[in-house]
Amino acid sequence: MDKNSPKKVVIIGGGFGGIAVAKKLSKLKDIEITLITKSPLFEYYPALYKLVTGALAIEVCVPYNKIFKASDNITVLEGFYESYDKNSKIVTLLDGRTFAYDYLVLAMGSQTNYFGIEGIEEFAFAFKSSFEALRLKQHFLDLLRASQDISKDDLVERFHVTVVGGGPSGVELAGDITTYLRKMTKRYHISPSFVTIDLIESNARVLAMLPESVSKKSEARLRKLKVNIYTNRTLQAQDLDSVTASGMTIKSGTVIWTAGTKINDSFSSLPLDVKKKVSVKEDLSLPEDENVFVVGDGAGAPGSGLAQGAMAHGKYVASVIALKLKNKKPSPFKLKPTGYIVPIGHNWAVLSYKKITVSGFIPWVMRSFVDFKYFTSIVPFSYVLEVFRQGKKYRKGKC
């Protein structure tokens, strides 16, 4: 490559990490960025549960052509990563297309992990994408429409929902579904008493990655919303109408799997650490290749698996590349303390920051502000307002 030609950065993956890298690097001159994504839409994963219970897809999914301006030095393409060659500095996609790079950022994220449990992949609803969330929403609508003039026993089973996994996704989803289904059954002239929501968690408490005080407040809130919580229960199998967890069999018409993820299979050719993440150096580059970086869920670094972590990784790697272009050495990556806000039902959330735990309406407002702030950081303010207007209009039944 000509030393005077623009440096080429190829980013594989358009999630939180990939967007953060591209956004920050787009401010530099003499650099060409190619962002390769698996779809034309960025999915705001922390809000996927809202798609099931009433949000419009545009409130959760953002087209990349709204995120990156035509004036940005970024080309967004759809494709799936296959491999890269260290010596030629060529990255290859599954369809055979190749791209030369000076720096390569792998941000492919994670995928659902079923842990080989019998029946789960076949019968359960996964919850890792907007497509899966909308599929679950359609499933509930189909249940409601087909529930007229059937026996009480059938109604009990039909509206028995089991959410497997007591992490943030499972807790948020269970909290929203319990209110949503009780409201919708009334609309279809079905008694809400037929609705049962179970939450199964293999650990001793929900939100086990957060302080115990957060778990206690969250469990109390879920029970208030009439969610049954089963902890220390490991799912063993599922068939068409029931699940078995630690010897307990539950008749359930709908099972939603939020319990497991693993790094994307596209990382399989790279060396992994003991946590099954990609081994990286202190600057998030590969041990054997300083021009290739891993950010987000796949990286064996602090913050991996969290949206906040992926954004921090992305911004840091962008700064590392900027320093390398100036022949300067970067400082090691350090993750700043971050807070966690988990919404559970309408107008309620629990916040955890360092040793502080707060719950109720104020954290719920804070979470809404965090979501709003992120969206306005990647798309124009006017676009966010229009999406909000359309969503409000939809929920009022005017469109």
C-alpha cells in the first residue's frame, strides 16, 4: 500500500462496539472506514423487550444510513465475516468478497447458547434479536386470537409463560410481559387470572452479577407484579408443552430462553482464554497481531458482555488506532465504573452504582434518559423526536 494513501480500517460488526469505533474514527482525516454488518439495521438490544409489549420496531432498530452521514468517511456494507490473513492484510467475507485493511476490528458480538439442553432450541423462543422479539409478540397475539371458546384447563396452560434466565433480559421481559398479557387478555374478554408468569434462574438469586441488595429489590418487585420466581433451578429439558428444571416439571404454553450466550462462532479460529473469550493484549489487540483488535462481547477484557463495555472498548480502540497513526504508544485499557439500571414493569427500575442501590420511579426516568442520550449520540435529535412521536401515536391506537 502507498504510505501516502488513506489508512484503511475495516470493522466487522455494527453493534455498540463497532459503531463506537466508526463514530470516533470518522472524525479523523486521511482514513477510510468500512463497516460490515449482518443487516441494514442497528438493534438496540437493551430495549428489545419493549418490542414484545407494544413498541414500534423503529423505536428499537435504527438504519445505519441514519447513523452515519453521507459526509462521513464510512462505507457500510452487509456481509458475514469468514477469515482474515495476517500477512496480506486481507479480510474475507463468506460470499467471497475481500477487503484490504491497515487495521481490522472484530466486533461480531455473541449468540444464543442452549448448552445442549434437550428440546430448548426446537421449542423455546430465543430472545437475541428484533426478529425474535417480534416473533414472540406475534405468538402472543395468535394465542389471544385463538383463545375464544376453549376450556379453562387449556387457557391455564396456554397463558402459562416460563422465562428461563434471571439476568437483565429475563427480568425486564418477565416484568413487562406480566402486565402486558393481563391487559391484553381483558381486551380479548379472557380473565387475567389465567395468566401465569414463571421466572427460572439457576443461581441463588436473580441478577446474580449485581449486589444482593439489587436482587432483593428486584425479586420483591417481580412478586408484586405476580411473577413466580424459581431460583437454584437448572433447566434440564423441554418438550412441546412443558419444561423440566431440577426435577420439577412445569406445564407451560410458552417458554422464552434468555439464559445463555456465547461469543460468535466467527471467533472460533482465534485463541480463547479460560472464560471462552478471545485472548487480547492490554490494548485489546490480538497477541499475535497488533493490527487486529477485538471489542465487545467477544473480547477477553473488562466490560465484555455489556453494552457499556462494548462502547468503552470501541472508543478506546479508536483512540489506539489514532495514536498508532501518529506513532504513539497507547495506555492500557481501563474500564471506568459504570452503573446499571434494570427496568421492571412500567414506571419502576432499580439502579446499582458502586455501593448505591436505588429503586422506583426516579431510576426508571434515568433509564429512559440514558436510552434517549445514547440515541441522540448516534442519530440526529430530530429523528429521535419523530420516532418518539410515532411511537406515542401508535400506542394511543391512532395509526
